[in-house]
Amino acid sequence: MRVASLQPSVSIILDRLGCADTLAACTRWCLAAVPSLRERGIAVVRDSWSTSAEELLAVRPDVVIASVPYRNESLAAILKAGCPVLALAPHSLADIENDIRLIAGVVGGARRGEALIAQMRDGIDAVRARTATIAHRPLVYCEEWGKPLIHSQHWVRELVEASGGEFVGEPGTVTTSEAAAAADPEVVIAAWCGAGDRVPLEKLTARPGWERTRAVRSGRVFCIADDLLNTPAPTLLDGLGALASALHPDVFGAAKGVRRIHETLPRNEASKPVGNMGDTDQIGQPKPLRYVAAGLILRGSEVLVCQRKAGTALALKWEFPGGKIEAGESAEQALRRELDEELGIAAEVGARIAHVRHNYRNGGAVDLQFFAVHRFEGELTNRIFEDMRWSPLKDLPDYDFLPADRDLVRDLAAGKLL
């Protein structure tokens, strides 16, 4: 059997079936997806979008297996070659399972096909079981392309739901920047076709109105490598892991293939002044900008609040524990260090809940990132505060909080963020 594979999904499936030796030709994208194919001396052809009859005839395949995306011209070229063709166009996870069955049947690996399908189901079910008891399922906007804006495919919707989220919009359809902003997603996932992990997240979040969305305000904007979500193959399990990590890092931890906006503070950024017009003092000089990470240490419907010492700056104001991000630290690293120093605990830092910038009247400015902390080791010990106590979220507005914290306090009390 000589197979010409015109999409990476086909080559990945054949490789996972243990049938890569049937490949007589594949695309350069297939070689990137399955590097071991480079050693086989397989002919390289163009994909389902741009192949020609001439190059397919030159390979002399017994069957051509193609998959989305297509163009009318490429479909005509495939048919013109006169070879048997299996043309796939999956939309859902069930469609992908059927495609695995079809490909396995073509190469005489029906049993291996069923085993591969069972492996995928088990992986998805395992994640779904871990998210079944999570109370809050964030609203997730997934973008497959940025110009025009296109919602990710139906199978991505299924993976989002399995990973404990709610998918915004209609899968696979064109939308607008305004509609996406109006949905006010809590998480944004960008997986642009062909962009790998290089989606420019800063430009994406600068779209008009997006600064008001919960996702941008909390910094929960992610790029997931497009091959993990856009390739209808068993590699979707890795995409599921990336989604679960982005949506519920406190449950799933970190995962490969996922990048978060402003993940790590550059080494020269910790004390860098900001020169925007809104960040200058009365004589027009840039205000010194301090980068700070703070923890929302949660106990059921309560959160730990701390009061500043008498005699210090902003004395007796209430705040959430945390402190300055030092050069070379990520916000999460800084928060773990600060909570150890201030409270004597080893904290498990979870999702970023909010990201705000505040200018004080005295000329100072602070960039604040707030993270959820659901678990920690050690006994809470007051090392630097005047007072600390557990407060119901609904009662937070009763405290005299730092000005930089007040918008967050209002949203927490209204149940908008947790």
C-alpha cells in the first residue's frame, strides 16, 4: 500500500497506528508534525490546499488521503490525478474518530484504529472527570484566525467544555472584534492556523473595547500552538492539556504549548518608568512604576485581608498580601516568595484573577497582578501586618482598602471574578 498524505493529521494518524511505512508521499508540514518521517526518504508534495495532479501522478500512490482545508482547484487536481481518493472533512470529535477508522481500514489496521480511538476517549474522559466538580466554568473565546476573526472549530468547543469552560460563539464562523468584546470572555485562547505559537497577544488585546473584558483585565489571554488545536488528530489530547492548564491552572498546573500574555517580567522592567501621558506627575516627569503581585488567599467564600502597620505609608489601609516583583522573577515566583516572607506559608499560586494599573496622587504608580491561592502549606503567621483576618467576599467593601484595590474589591463582592 502506497499512501500520499496531503495533511499532517493524516500522517499523524498513520504514525500512531504504526503504519507510517505505508507513506509514499507527504507534505513538508507532515515532516514537521512527525519528524521521524524525514529519515524515510519520502517524496514531499504540496497539501490539500495547493497540490497538483502532476506531482501526485509522479508518486504513483495507491490512494491519496486528503483533509481540510481544501480549495476547489486543489480538489479538481486531486480528482484529475485519477487515483483513489479519501477526502476527509471532520467537524467534531466523533468525525475525527470516524476518520481514524477510515484510515485504519484503508491500511489494514482496523483493530489498531479502535485502540487509538479508545486511547483518545480515555484521555478526554480523564480531564472531563477532573473538571466535573469545578463550580466555576469560565467563559472562553477561542480564535482560529485574526483577520477576519474566526471562532475555533467545533471539536475545540468540545475540548473547551471537557476542560471545564464554556465556549463563546458559534464554532467555525466569522465574528467581529466588537462581538467578541461584548461577550466579555474570562479567558481568551488564540490558536491561529499556521502561526505556531507566535500569535501577537499584545496586538490582539489592543483591539477597541477589549481592555474592558474580564480576560484582558485579569491577563488571562493565551496562545496555544495551533497544531495542538487545529489538527484533527490524536495530538488534540495535548491541546486539551493546554486548554485545561489555561482554564484551571490550580487543578492542572503548567502544560507545554501554551503561552500567556506578559508571563515573565523582563529583567530590566522591574523599576522601569512608564512614559505614557496618563503616567506622568504634575511637572510632566514619568512616574516610577512598581510591579507588584498579590494573593487572594481563599477559604470557601472567604478571603484573607491584611492591614498595613501604623506609621507606614498608607497606614492602617487594608490590602491583599504580596509585594514587589524583583528583576528576573515571574509574578508567580514573586508572590510565592512574598507570601513566605509575610505569612510563613508555601503557597500554590493559581489563576491570575485581575491585572490593574493605578496612579497615586503623590506621583507613584503601581502595576498589580492578583492571583488566586486555594492551597498552601504551613501555618499562617502575621509577620508584618497590623492585623489580618478572614473576610466574606461580600463584606470586602466594608474595609478601607488601598485605592489600587478598590475596583477589584467591588468586583469580588459582586461575585464577578470568582
